[in-house]
Amino acid sequence: MELDPVVTNPGLYRVVFENERVRVLRYHDVPGDRTAPHTHPDSVMITLGSFRRRLSSAGRERDVEMVTDTVAWLPQQEHAGHNIGDTPTDVLFVELKEAPAHPPSTGAVGPVGN
Amino acid sequence: MELDPVVTNPGLYRVVFENERVRVLRYHDVPGDRTAPHTHPDSVMITLGSFRRRLSSAGRERDVEMVTDTVAWLPQQEHAGHNIGDTPTDVLFVELKEAPAHPPSTGAVGPVGN
């Protein structure tokens, strides 16, 4: 992985499970925190709380608001995040280690369908 | 999938997300509930509460006790479950749709390393 978030932001991301097929990260921050640019492979996101974030990727910005207990898809991407809300962000990422059979043709910023 | 739990126990399992790479199920039951035999592909389990269950597979039984907020690996298997505790069971299953590169050689009953 090019910019592993566990390396770029070890205080915010930690590995809670890993085997040959998946790696599961737990992310926790507080309002105002920012991440350095990092990459995610295709991942399932599970929100453990509600939050509001500004994501930036290749000069584009997108504000994302998610409620607790949401299951969403994060297609592979590089981005940086900024907690612009007034609550912590708590998220699990189930990362798929295998390469996708059909990589997305366009770059996404943040989760899909949210 | 041979015995899809959403088909065998539609009152207990429901699909909360699906795309071409994963399907995410939410399981909820109450003490005393039992599932019919069903199959899981390789899956990440995330417990949303603490519970105690008796799993049975091919004549073998195994009691499993898990605490809330646990991330575990459920290798592909067929089993039936029985809530033998005094709390509901609430679990998310992130099912991997792609076949494993190295299928396990022995049959597991329940999560690994738990």
C-alpha cells in the first residue's frame, strides 16, 4: 500500500485484525483533527458514531456527514480528512487485500452512495 | 451459496449492504432462538453486543462466548446456532464474495482464535 494510514497517522489509525484476505482498521479522532494524505484499498466502512468530515483528494473537496451504525462502501482511493464536526469520528474499515476484478474507472472521494 | 442464511432464517438475518465484492449481513436474535443449518463464506464478524451461543456442525458442537465490539474471522463453514445465553445476539458479517486463494483444509466451527 502506497500511503498506509497506519504509517501516516499512527495516532489515529490502528490495526484491530489482520489475516491474508483482510485487514481491519479502527479510526478515532476528535474535532479539528486532520489526517495526512493516505490510501485505502476497497473497504467496508462501519460507523461507530456520527460525524462530519471534509475529505480532499487531488484538489477536490467533499464534505461527508454520516450517522452511527452505517455500513458503506469506500472504493480504493487516496484522500486526506479533516474532522469539521463537533463529535469524535469512530469508524471501522474492513480492507480487502485482494485486487478488485473490475477497478473503478473514476476516482471517488469518500464513501459511495452517501 | 448453498444454504444462504437470509433464506434459511429470514427473520434473523438481513442484508444491510451488498455490491460485487462483499455482502454485509446483520444478525439479531433473542435467548433461546435457533438457526437452521446454513453456510457462511469467509467473513469478518463484528459483535455489536455480548452473547453466548452453541454452534453445531457435522455432529460437532462448540460453545462460543463473545464480548461486544470484537472483530473476528469466520472461515467459510456450514453450521447451526443456538442462543444459550441470556442476552440477544447482535452481529455484523462482512462476507467476502471472492473465493479464497487458499481454502482452509479443515472444517472450522465458529470464529477462529476465539
